[in-house]
Amino acid sequence: MQKIKNIAVIAHVDHGKTTLVDQLLQQSGTYADHQEVQERAMDSNDIEKERGITILSKNTAITYGDHKINIIDTPGHADFGGEVERVLKMVDGVLLLVDAQEGVMPQTKFVLKKAIGFGLIPVVVINKIDKDGSDPDRVMDEVFDLLVALDANEEQLEFPVLYAAARDGYAKWEMEDENKDMIPLFDAIIDKVPYPKGSPDSDTQAQVFTLDSDNFVGRIGITRIFNGKIKKGDEYLLVKADGSKSKSRVSKLIGFKGLDRIEIDEAEAGDIVAIAGFADIDVGDSVCDKTNPVALDPMHVEEPTLSVIMSVNNGPLAGQEGKHVTSNKIQERLEKEMETNIAMRMEPMGDASFKVSGRGELQIGILAENMRREGFEFMLARPEVVTKEENGVKMEPFEHLVVDVPEEFQGVAIEKLGKRKANMTLLTPMPDGTIRLEFEIPARGLIGFRNEFLTDTKGEGIMNHSYLEYRAYTGTVVSRTPGALVSMDDGEAVAFSIFNLQARGVMFISPQEKVYSGMVIGESARPGDLDVNPLKGKALTNMRTSGTDDAVKLVTPRKITLESAMEWIEEDELIEITPESVRIRKKSLDPVVRKRMARDKKNAK
Ligand SMILES: Nc1nc2c(ncn2[C@@H]2O[C@H](COP(=O)(O)OP(=O)(O)OP(=O)(O)O)[C@@H](O)[C@H]2O)c(=O)[nH]1
Ligand SMILES: [Mg+2]
């Protein structure tokens, strides 16, 4: 029987997980000599590469001595916490990375809490010790205190600790030790992570934790085998979360080796493999012995906390840029997403609209971004938190928020967050002279906050948050103050009008861009919406947009991205998303209707 170790690498966003996996791959000699490998090799999809973040957890395998180590790299961003939750059940140990300067952050708490809950003993890696501001002793204390706060048992409190600079390729047991290689970390994995339980001689039990597809064999389930064996060509019973069962033959069995996948004939308890041949295989399904099936517990991950209405684009420019624009196409795509993404939900709402729920704006934003890249066109409304009722009390999700600000911005940060119903729990002066403020805040209070915070702190503030728990509803929180500049006509924007409108606020559009009546073309400098005309053209004499002409200087417009729009919009606005454009519009394009609505709202107050 092969000696196997299964580990997941977990941490707050950017603490160096994927970089560490790079080094483990390289230093284990898993790559062939001539193999060219990119930095952060595990971040393989386009959006991951573009943004330098991990979105989907991915697995790889290395050999070290006579051991095989299966490693799952997980995302650190709070919105993808569901990925981490489901992966933790598949491993027997975790490497918990903590940035030697930033220390314990909101998502460190979230992932460690889950790991402790599964009974895992973390191998703590204090990473980035090469950084100037690093303070490994302080960070080590923070990790210990966190484990105590999470009710870790005695065994877990005796967690091993290493100090590392993943980027520079070394890890060591003591700060005084020489900076050499990753061998101490490999040894820690071999010594400290328990071997898989289960037996190859028992009846087969395996569980799917990720889906993949292959052009030749179709759907592939990446599975952890807990008991027994899986053999190519043999028949197994697939048991779904709802208890339904179906028999199929394994048409292809795939093992992992570094970034490669290799066809194998057999795998046994403890290993992680990919199987093909089950047409409707899903995340969470159990693959069982066909005569004596004992299904594993279906996977539970925390429920979504944020939802947004996605609907068919019905604006005047609809259908001009997208390939898939109908309600049917959108529904099909969303249903496909929900099969693999167990942290998200989708519900048709009628009227060609769907409620899509997830962990946060980024998770929903990434789905929307993927869809527009695939040629979809649709609209999104303002994100809303998912409330629920418990014993007759309305509950809403709360987040743990950490902001790091230079001292002079401490006052404004506390004041603004106070208005958003945040409750300060901790204030810590950091070694680099900044102040770390910690809060508990209703998730609602965070919608649209990032922008305001960055402006208030002149771009120097850093904020991080992560899901805490549901608590009693806290009443209204403030939202965006500035109104919108709304176009009152259809056509192409004219430089001269934009030039004149600049005094009224910040523009979102450039000359020649298509606009329509009811489209939001800028942020007003004052509260309350303003209908404006971006088409009023003086003849284009003596005017250029290239900036070479002194006659008209246009300020660069603020770029509207999918995520900045989700942060910015109000309840009566929508984002129009196509493969080529992201526009903001009023829900009601008719100015008369809007006026009436505004008046009714005012009267209601
Ligand atoms: N100074 C320093 N920087 C590091 C070290 N390890 C990683 N980094 C940098 O930290 C940044 C984030 O690294 P990643 O490996 O993408 O971090 P991650 O934890 O995988 O991030 P997510 O998957 O998005 O949560 C990159 O710019 C790395 O080059 C280190 O040891 N020292
Ligand atoms: Mg990563």
C-alpha cells in the first residue's frame, strides 16, 4: 500500500498559499528538468491569472521520498470560503499560512475555525518572514490566542510551527536556522500529518469534491477515496445528496502528478483521483460499492449571505453586443453553475429574472464576469443581504471587519463605520505606525463601503472582512450619498457636453460612447439624481479628445467595472452587462415615472 498524506493549504487572501505550492512542486522534483512552469502554476484559469488570486481550489500531487503528498490549494478570499469548507473534509491535515507582518486576519479565523471543527491539527507556517515589517513572534502569539479562542483541544494547541519565505523557497523550524530549502516543511508534513484512515480491503466509499470536464470523456469527478478501491472498468453505485442512486462503470481513472494527469488502472483508500463514466456526477456525491453501498454524509457548507437579481437585458441597446441574451440561456447557464458551485444558489423569480445568491459581491461578480466572457448579456440589480427568521426574529449576516489605516484616518474610519452600524471590538497600534481597527458589522453596512473608505483614506487604508454569523437585524444603514447624472436622450455622447458636465460631478463615459435616456453617465457632486444631456453638441470645431488640444480638456472618466458598479448602485438602478460593456442605468428609464417615484418616496418619509 502506498504511503499517502493529504493536505490542504489554507490562509487569508494573499498570504502565499499558491506560491508555497509552487515551491513544494519544484523542490520535490515533481517537474521534469525541461518542463517550463509559470509562477503560481496552480492559478490556472484566466481570471485567476489576471487578478493574481485563487478562485477555485485545485489539487496536485507530489512524491517526497517514499510518500505521495496530495495537496489542495484553496482560495483565501472570503467570498470563496465555501471552497475551503468542502475541501477540509477531504484531507487529513492543513498547512495554515499566516503572513508574518499582517498576522491573523478575518479569513485566517474563518478557515482555522473550520479546520479545528474537523478535528485537524494545523501545521502553522508563518510566511513572508523576509518582509521588512515582519514580526513572527507577535504573529505566533496571535495564532496561539486564536486557537484558544476557537476552543482547540490540547493536541491542536501543540501545533507545529515553521517560519518561511515561500517566494524565496525556504522554511525552517527556528528563526535562527539557515535559510535553505523546503525540506523542513516536507518533513513536517510527513511527521505531523496523520495517515489517511480507512482500508483498501473494505467496501468502496469515495466522495466527489470538485468537478471537471474533459473533451473526450465528459464530466469528471475529483474524488477522495475513503475506503476500498476504485478500478477502471468496474461498476459502482453513485449516491446523490437526495439519496437517489444510479449504477455506472468507471470509463477512465485519472491520477495526479504535479500539473499532469495520468491514466491509471486502480487507486485505493486514502488517495485522490479523478473518475469519468458517471454522466450526472456532482459535487458531494458518494461513489460506493454496488452491492453494499454506504453513502458518506452529503457536504454542508455555510449558506449564502448575499443575493442579487439577474435578469434579461431589456434596455434600448439590448442584444447588440451579446451572443446569449434570452432568459432560457441565462437559466441554463446558472443551473450549470449551481451543480459545481455548492456555495451558491439560484432561484427563478419569473419575469425573466433569477435570484442568484453567494457569499459576497466578488463571488457573484466572478460568475457574472465569466458569463460575459462566454458571450452573455444581462442585468444585475443591487446586491441584498440574505435575511432569515429565527424564533420570530429577523436575522441578518454579520461580518468581522479589519481595517488598517494610517493614524490620521483613524477618526474618519471609526465615524463612517459607526454610521454603518459597525461595533468596534479592538484597536491595535501596528509596528509600522498604522492602526488596526476591528469591527463587527452587519454585511449590509459593508455594501458600497470600500469605495468610500478608499477615498476617505486617500487610498492608504486596507480592509478585509469575513463572515461571522447571523444576528438580529439592526435597522436601516446609510447608503450612497451622491446622486446619479442621468442621460435624458439617446445617441452618442458629445465631447463638448461632457466637458460642460464635468463641473457637475464625475463622468463615467467618454465621447462617442452610446448612451440612452435613463442611463447613468456619471456621479453627481450632490445628493439627488440630475437629468442631463450629454448629446448637446456644438459643432466639433476646435475640439479634440486626444488631449493635444488646449481648447477642451476632458478629465479621464471613472472606469465602471462590474464590481465597482455592484458597490455603487442604489435600489432603483441596474447594471447592464454585455461582453463589451458595463453600463449603469435607472430601473425605470422614463423620467416622468422616475420623478413620480422620487416624489412618492419623499412623501412617504
Ligand atoms: N515578500 C514575500 N512575498 C511573498 C512570499 N510568498 C508569496 N509572496 C507574494 O504574495 C503575493 C500573494 O501570493 P499568492 O501565492 O498568490 O497568495 P495566495 O495565498 O495563494 O493568494 P489567494 O489564493 O488569492 O488567497 C504574491 O505577490 C507573492 O509573490 C514571501 O515569502 N515573501
Ligand atoms: Mg492562491
